[in-house]
Amino acid sequence: MPRRQLHVPGTAEAAPLRAAFREVRAGLGVPLDPAEFPADVLAEAERAARAPALPPDPYDATDLPLFTIDPAASTDLDQAMHLARRDGGGFRVHYAIADVAAFVAPGGALDAEAHRRVTTLYFPDEKVPLHPRVLSEGAASLLPDQTCPALLWRIDLDADGATVAADVRRALVRSRAKLDYAHVQRRIDSGTAEEALALLRDIGRLREEQERVRGGISLNVPEQEIDLVDGAYRLAYRTPLPADGWNAQISLLTGMAAAELMLAAGNGVLRTLPAAPDGAVARLRRTALALRVDWPHHTPYADVVRGLDPADPAHAAFLQECTTLLRGAGYTVFTGGRRPERATHAAVAALYTHCTAPLRRLVDRYAGELCLAAVRGAEPPEWVRAALPELPQEMAEGTRRQNTVERESVDIVEAALLKDRVGELFDAHVVDVKENEPGVGTVQLDGGGLAVVARVEGGAGLPLGGRIRVRLTQADPGSAKVLFQPA
């Protein structure tokens, strides 16, 4: 399920919420202080920040005018890009990925701590980083006007946006600008963006069409955001901008190119997702019918999703239910030239791997090294080969912890929002019903400016996709999660 971007302001009124998040961190064994790392890890990170391990004669790409696109407050910047037209037609994508391996020595204290943490964890009040901030928000981050080591991808596309060539090499890069999604959208819409940025729309739309043709899907599920307004919490949905999707297409493009390189070389780690079973699709059809979402009989669900408006409450509820078809994602390792039995990612509808967020996700550092070896026609480094067998399980455990953080954080925020409204009635859509327990499920509140998705229990059976009236029976941040019952 797409991560919900919740944020709690650092004000005195928000102190009870922050205390509840600290309890979640304590229960997961996560450092209460996000800057907390063992002394030997911090010392190693400080040394690496001052003297990263670079090739003897690093390729200098600092003249390439790269830019980053991230949420405005982000400082752990994994990717920077430059887009251009190719002579004779088509496009060239340069995509720089932070070279975390230049800072993390295999087998060292920093490496061991990264394997323990696996991912950066995002709480509404803080983030608990995968790497010390001297690296993740400093020397290894692709911040503007800072020379950094990177894995520099060059991907050539034809006039239709299809990949015709891809390679990657170690390089020194220097980003020119740190942009956020809203700024990018304004500049492109107003026609004031320079060509390298304006091409994001052109390439993004072409890649979206490529996705449609191959049967892939990107879910624009609205994100939940929290703010404190006049001493009261407000939870609302943020509908993704087109620029969010175009930017994501560049990352998907790179992950697909990386997967193809690894498969050709015979060594790699893929992000895989099985196709949704027929029963899950039939269930989704029933939800669409109840929500009055038009789904012609012979139309693939991916085509239906592309025509939805995330700002429409019924469409937003349906998009939330669509995430059930994305369950079962994992990582598949293969070596020695043996093609894995499970290779594709059903939502991408192609070979795909995670390789574009090494500051925030452990597996990406290894994927980058596998791709570098593939381009050279060489065997991966021994430290990479040695780690591969355990990576899928490590990533599965880290992902479960990340999902727990998201789920618990949402529960706390929603309970804070509704704690004074226990006993009230609300209109809601049923967006999920538990297998074998038809009286237990999930509802999304409908209207009233409440961006709440929560558990419902009671009654003989919940109408999946149906609109019902529910009563709030409990809501206490930190102790009792939000719970509704059919009224």
C-alpha cells in the first residue's frame, strides 16, 4: 500500500501525539532519538563523510546540470535527473543515484547497523534514518551545489518513450537545484520551465502510455495529511499531482532497466509481485458496482483506475480497495545465470527492481553494485554475493516493521482527531471485509472533511463497497484505536 505521508507539527499542543509515537518506537525496538546510533557507527560515518571510497580516476560528470524533485522538506535526496532530446529523435535520461557504497564499508559497523535497520522509518513527528544523518542528509545526499559520488544512469528512449539503451557507471555529480512537486507542477503548467524540466511531462506521459500498453498500473491513492488548526487537529487527503506520477515514471524506468541488466548478467535481486487471483478481482468488481464506479465487463482494472478522480470520495474509496491487489510483493534473488521462476512484478507488468533509494532502503545498495558488475561483464563483488541469500528475508522483516509504523501512526492520528466524538454517527463506505468474518472490516468516512479509514465491527455482514451509517465506539490516542460499529 502506498505510504501515507502524515506530519505532526512540533508544537506544545501536539505533545500527547509525540508521546504516543515514542511508545510505538519503544515497542518496535526503534531508537527513541532518531539521531541515535552506536558510537562506533557514528565514528565510522564521520570518517566516511570526510573521505568516501572513490575509484582511482572517477568519472567527472559535475558539468551535467542535474536537479532533484522531492517533498519540500526532504534532505535525504537519493536521485537527481537531467532530461534532454537526442539528436535524430527520442530522449536521453540521466539519473544519478546516491552512491552509498562509497561510504559504507562491507563488514563494518555502519554496514551491520544498516542490515539491522533495513529501511528508513517515517513517523509523523520524526523519521528514523537507515544511515546516520551525516551521510543520509549530508555527504551522501544529492543536495544542490555539493559534489557527490553517484551511480550515474544513462537511459536512451525512442520517440515513443521505449528504452533503446541503458548503462550505469560510477561518477562524481553536482546537482544544481532542489525542486518540490508543487513548484515543478506550477512551472510546467505555466510554460516557464526550462527544457530539461519541461521534458518531465513529455517523457512522463510517454512512459505512462508505455505502462498502459504493457498492462501496468500506478495507483494514485490520496495521501493523508495532518495539521493543527486553531488548536484542533485536521486530517485531510492530498491528491497526488501529475508531476508526482511523471517523477515516479523516471524511477520505474530505471528500476526496469536495472532488472533487465541483472537478468542478462545472470545475477540479481528483483522486486516481484504475483498476479492477483481471480477471486480478488471479482471482489474488486463488486466494490466498484457498490461505489458506482463504471467498469465495463471486458475492461482491465488498470484501465478503469486510470480514469478515476482521486478527489472524488467514491473514487478515492475504490483506489484504496485497489491496493488489495498489490499484496504479496517480495524480493527474488537469482545467481549463476538461472532465471528465477517468479521474475515479474504484476503491477509494473515487467521485470523490475528497487535500485533508486539506497539512502532509505538496504536492498538498493546491492542492486546498484549488481548493475555496475553487469555493465562491466564482471562477477559481482564477493560482499554482494555473500549478502544476497539473506536479503529477501531481511527486506521482508524491514518492510513489515515499516508497515507497522505506518499503521500505528495512522491509528494514533485518527484517534486524536476523533477522541471527543465517541458516540456520534458518520456516513461511510465499506472498503474492506475480512475473509471468513463478514462482520469485521474497514470503512472510509464519507464527507465532513474527515480523511479517516478505520476498523468497523458488528452486525451480520458488511456490504463490501456499500455505503453505511456507523457509530464511533472508541478513540483514544495511544491506548484505544478508532473503532466503529454499524448503526
